[in-house]
Amino acid sequence: MDEQKLVTNSLQFCIFVVGFIRVQLQSILMIFLEQKLELHSVVMKALINKYLSGQIIYNHNTTYSFCSFREFLHDQCPDNVYDQIDQSIFYAQLYFVREVFNYNLLTPEQQFFIKMTADLSFYSGSAYLAAQTNGLIQITDFHNSDQTSIKTESPSVLYNYTLSQYYDCLGTQFIEPYDPRCRFWYQYAKNNEGIFIYEPYNDSLSGTLQMNLAQKILKDSKFYSVISIIFIMQNLMQLYGAQISRNSYSVLFHEFDISVFYHPLHIFNVPMTWVDVEFFNIKQFCNDSQETMTFCLSQKQLLLNQINQTIAFIKTGEYSIENKVNLDQLFQRWERFGQKEISVIFPIQSKLKGYNNQKPYSFAILLIAKVITDQTDQLKLFNLLDAKVFRVYLIVGFIILSIIILLFIINYGVFLVYQIQKPIKLLILFLKKSYQEQLTHQKLSKINKTESKIEQNKQKKIQQNKKSSIFQKINNKKTLNQKPLLNNNNNNNNLIFTYKNINYIQDQFYKQDNPPLLLQNQPSFNFQTKELSFQQFKGFDKCDDTQKSDIQFTKNNSQSPKIPTSFEITCLNIKQQQSNQVQSISFGQNHLNKENLQVISTPKITTEKSTFSIQNDEFIKLKEENKNQILQGLTPLFLEMKIIKQTFQDLESLINYSIDAQNYNSEDFTKSLFHFSKAKSTFQQLKNQIGLCRCYYNLGLASLLNNNYQLGQEYFESAIQLSFETIGINYQDLTNFKIFNKSQNNYVKQLQILTKKIFSKAYCLKQQALSFYYNDQNENFVSFSLLNRNFFKHNHDIQRIQQRNSSNVIVQLINQSLNTFGIVLRFVENNQSSFSDICKIHLYQEMIEIYIFLRQNNNKIFYKLIEKVNQIMNNQKYQDNIMSEPSYISYVNTYKQIIEIQKSRQLFLLGLIEQSKNNNIEAFELFTQSIEEGSHYSPNLRKKLKYHLRQIINDINDIPFKNMVFEAQKSELYN
């Protein structure tokens, strides 16, 4: 039937595609492995040619262990030969010769040939060992046979050549029966130029089925010897055996006589043809009658003819495996004992260019075939049409399918409206609402900025007017005090009046938010927060409740600066220092203005604040509930709309994050933590590695500012790991400093970002370890004074203190921090122009402090770091008059603050060095200089300075005013 032919052809094509893919992969693998064998032969020939031409110089004083195979079997070799062979087959060189077996009796040319093989055995031994552990082909040995029957082997595998059959191609006068010159591979390689891999054969000594690769060596343009590589494919056979399935298997065979190298039914090491292996049990299955036997033999001959035709077609080369052109003749359709099979044959050819490979010996190295069971008879579906019952079922099915299609067309309009038109309207509504919300926030932010500037200008004018009025009152009081006193009562009244005036002036002075005299040299801060908030609440009396909540909500939204994620750790310390100073000064103001603040109606302010907070919380809660309201009602029924909905939900979460980012307060740790936690979940949902990495880093900064160093270190570690995944590196590349390609355009930016994260992790590790010694020292100094007094005295004392305080973990953290800082130091040293001087100073000072803590302040790295810090600080120059823009002036002021703090810290580190050397007076002077000099300071640094000053005061007695210092410490601890 035509239909059956069509099905058969299509099935054949499908089987061809499956078989082609699998066989092609196997052929590529085989070609690669064969190329390695040919390369070994090429390298060995090049080494021998250089040795013969004198380009390889050998040591004439080298001692060799030589012995023939016959002497070795008859125990006639020197004793050291047997000892070395027992240790390794590579330690002695055995050789074969048909007569004159003693090495000393051989001719000089023969002795030179044996020595050459021993000197070059380093390569053959390496190739032999590599083939035993890797690959699917195992090299058994390397041969080199000259014209005088000498045959050297590497390694010296033990063969009993006496048991070989007698080769008489050169006569029968020899003692040993074996002669390599009579082997077919030797004779063919001698007479032909090129590299040849011969058909599978049984070894004359071991009987193993193996293959041989050989080529000849010339000396002075004359034949000299034949080198050969003997190999087997045991691993490849095991691989093919593991791939055998119920319906398919693979075959390896050679084009000569179709001799099989591998077949799952070939269990004997006897050369057989593929056809003989397939019909090996012909007598068992076809011995019923003469007709059956004749039919089986005809099937065998049919397979043989098809294989020969395919091999002849392969030799023509009129096909293309890569382009799948003219591949029909590579297939064979045959039958064996009632089982129909389909097979396809592909050649494995050498691809080593520049050498004559295989030809004219053979067309291919091996041929590989894939046999698949033919199951076309089971798939004759068109035969079912002959039955009337199946025809009825097909007609009924066709009618039902037509009704379904008709119903679908009728309901297509409804489906289109509810599943396409309405969802698209919802998505458009969502985009409009998001866009309007963004515009609203942008307008509010602009209005709030202008209002804040106007309010600041008003407050400045009010402060100037108040200051002038205060000084006028002071002048009036002075004129009153200059009048003469009439009597004692008047004097007392005047004194009381004067004292009240002074208190009044002081109160007014602090009301104007002027800083105390002790902080005149400190950086100026804005202390108008409380007074402005009070005035804002005071102005709410003129508005109704709705206006109050709206105005206050606008105020809060206008004051929402973002966390500067690109700040250095030093800038973060500056910011923390400023916030601490503001808190301490505002505490002093509250204490000094206690009586004046009682005049204000605090219940009213408290009530208004609570009312506002409740309204604000309710508004935020309602806003969060309405964020996802639009898309929640969308219920898509088909895959495309589900994908569109998921995309818009991702877009919605991103827009909500962008809006929330404009409204949070970065100075509130809890709100910042909540904000970046939500951002982290948003970027995880969007699978945005870069955004998620930034969120982890910001969470680490928030934890670092809150002194939660362990949590910060974990966040920084996560940020670093995500950065590695984004860049495509690992920790091994980091330790080897092979992470960036300097030719990339964004090389500097990537380096700075990754260095910042690694630096932050190292800083958290160091702070986590040192916080044990410096936290709460003001409260626990008395109990820890005896323990910490001898901190720098001796290593044994340090070990005892570490044991008592479980500081093995602390020392581990310090060492881990030092190693991490070392990575940053390597980055900075290799890219000096990519990092600022402030960054370098801060890095050097962190490492100096760690070295002092570990008592490693005597190595070269330590002194180099100190020298670099001093050099950078001495070269600092300020350029204040170049630009007058406020942003540049603010930058210069911040820069100066950081430099002043780093100078103070450098004095502190020098003091630590002197303290570690027990130079307490010098250390005391450096510590006091660190406190006194400079116009800015770090609270953490002050805390450490107080701690070490207490140590020095407790240890020495010749410090001036020691008693006064102790009294001040006691009063401070008491307070």
C-alpha cells in the first residue's frame, strides 16, 4: 500500500534522526581520542629526530639499567635490574633481540638505539600513565624497532617472546622465534610515508584484541626504525555495553573484511566479521529444514551486500553528515531470525592536518554502526481504516470536534471581552494610577523643598532679631548695674536682679539654639528641630483637623532623604558622630530649658502629636491595602494573560518600591531596616541580582550604624557573594586576584564597588572582635581593670586573658578581618589611581590597629603602612578658594572633618604602639594630643582613648595631677 510506504519512510527518517544524533556524538568523541594518539606519535617522531641530530644533549655520565628479555627470563640480568623492575616498570629498560643478547656484546649503533629509547622514555611513560587514568583508549606500550631485530618497549612490560610463533621472513637461523620486522604493521609503515592505524588483530604473545598505530623514522634520509603505539579500547567497550538497550546497540568494525572490534555478542577474542557475529547462532535457529537454512543464509548474504555497498559509497565521499545531504545509502534494512532491524554506518576518520593519515592503507580508522529494531509493522495505523467499526468511531469523533469548534466560535466574542478587553483596561488603569501617584509625589517633594527653604529663611531672620534683642537687654542690665548703691538692702535687691537677669539671658541664649562655648570649635549643626516642630504644631490651631493631618503628612513626606549607599565607612562614622553630638546637645538644652519649657502647653502638643501619628498610621495602612487592589481581581484563563499579569505585578511591585523609597526616613534605623527588607523581597521576586545585592549592602550599613556588627557582616557577605555571581567569579579567583579584565570599560567602577563591600565586611569583623574590649568600659572598668591592665605586656598574659574571656573566637575574627583587609590592600596597591587618599588612610589605619592588637607591630608591612599614612597626610592640601558653590563647600568641609579625625586616630595608634612598648609617658602624651588637637572627633575613638588613658593612669605614678584625674573618673563613673 502507498500509505504503508509513506509511514515506513517517515518512520525511517525519525529513526535516522535519533540514530544520527547519538552516533555523531560518539564519532566526534572517537575522533578526538584518535587525534591524541596521532599527536603522541608525532611528538615521539620529533623527539627522535632531534635526538639523532644532536639537538637533545644527554648526560654521558648517566648510569643505565639495560637487560634483554631473554636474559631477564633466565635470571642473567644484574641484580639492580630486578630490584628496579620490582619498584616500577619505568626504572629499567628491557629490549628484545633475536641473538647476541648481552648488552656489552651489541654493536655501538644498537647500544645507541637502546640508550635513545631510555632517554626519551619520559614522554612515553607520561603518555602511558595518562591513558590509564583518562579517556576511553588505553595505551599498552610504545615500540621502537630498528633494522637489526632490536625492539625496545616503554614501559618495560614483561613479555615472553620465546613462546611466540616462529617468524621466518628473514630466515630460520635465529634463536628467538619472534621478529618485529616480519609483522605486517612494520612492513607497511617501512614502505609507506604517513601515520597508519591498522585493523584490529590478536597480539602474537598475549592474544589480546588490539590495534596498532605506526610510522617510520628516517636518519640521513634513509630508513632507520618504526615507532608504534599499541592500544586497546576496553573502556570504550564498557561504555557501549552500558548503552545497550532493548531495541538498539552499537558496533565497531573495520572496513577490511568487516572485522569486528566491538559487538555486544562478540564475547571471544577472535577476529570475526560483523555478519558472522549477527548470525552466530544460525545453526540453532535455522536448522529445522533445508529451506529454513537457505532462507537464513540469504538474509546473511543480504546484510553483507548492503554493508559492502555502504562502505563503497562512503569511500566515494558523495555525502555530508554535517549538512544531512545524501545519507539514504548509509542505512541498511535487514532481518535476522524473524527480527527486522535498521542500521546506519558512519566512518571515523583522522582530522590531523598536515600529515598523510591512513591512506592508502584504508579509508577510515574504524566504522561505527547503530542498530535499531524496526517497529514499523506495529505502527500501520492506516490498516485500521479497513474495519467499519473504527471508521464509525472516527466519524463520531470528527462530528464532536466540529461541534466544539462551532461552540468556541460562537462564544469567542464573549471570551474576547472578558479575557482580553477587560484585563487590558485594568492594566491600563493600573498604569495611569501609578503614573499619577508618581507625579503627585514629585510635585509634593518640590513644594516641600520650597516651603522648607522659605521656613529656614524665616527662622534665620527670627534668630537674628532675637539675638539683637538679647544683647540690647544685656547692655541695659550693665547700665543698671553701674548705678551707685544706696544701702545694703538695695545692694541685695540689685544682686538678686542681676542674678535673675543672667539666668534669663542664659535661658534666652539657649532658646536661640546657640551652641555652648565648649563646642565653638566643633562643626556646626542644625538645632532647630524641636523649635520648628513646636511652631508647626502651634500653627495648627488655625486649621481644622483634616488640614492638620494633610499638612503634617506633607511635611513628613518632604523630609525623606535617602541613605547614601556609596559613602565610605569613614563618612558613616562622621554621620554617626554628628547625630550623637546633636543628641547630647539637645539633652543639655532640655536640661537647661526645663523651667522655660514648662510654660508651653505640653498636653496640647502631646495630644496633637498622638492624633497626627494615629492618622498617619491609618493612612499608611490604607495605602498599603490599596496598592495591589487593581490586579488582584484579574483572573486569566490562558497562559499568555498569566504571563502578562505576572509581568505587570512585577512592574507594580517595582513602582511601589520606587514610591516608598521617596517617603522613608533614613535616620530611623527601624524604618530603614523595614524599607530595605521590603526592597530585598521585591528584587528577589524580580530576580534582579544587582538590586538584591544593593539591598543586602544597605542592610549591612544600617546594621553597622546600629553597632550590630555580626548581622552587618552577614549582610555584607551576602552582598559580596551576589557580586561574585553577577561578575562570574568565585573565592579562588578573589584570592588569586584574577577577577577583572582591565580592558573592560567599567573596570574601575566594578573594582570600587566590590572593594567597598569587602572593606565593609572586614570592618565589621574587626569591630565585632574589638567591641568585647571597649564596650561598656565606663561601667565595668573597675571589674576589668586588673584584667586589662597587662593587656600589652606579654604574649603569655594575652593567651591567658584570651582563655578566660573565650577569645579564641575573637582572635579568629581578628585574623579573618586581617586577611580580608589584605585582599583590599592588594586591590588598592594594584590600582592606586582608582582610590582616594581618604580611603587609603582609613585602610592603612585599620590594618595598623589589627597588627597592634595581635602584637605583630615589628614586621615590615606594619612599618610600611605607618610610613604610607604619614606620607599621605603630609601631602594633603586644601583648595578652599577655587569654587564657591554650596555643594563644593560642603564637600570640602566634610573632607576636612575626615582628615582631622584621621589625624587624631593616627596619634591614637602611635600611642598604642608606645603603650605596647611600655613607654607609658610617651603614650600618655600621644593620647592627650589625640584628644586636644583637631576640631572634630569620633565618639568611638574618644571611648578608646579614655579606656587606654585609664590603663596608663593605673600603671604609672609619675603623671601630674593623677589624683585630680582619679576624682574626675570617679565622678564620671558615678554619673
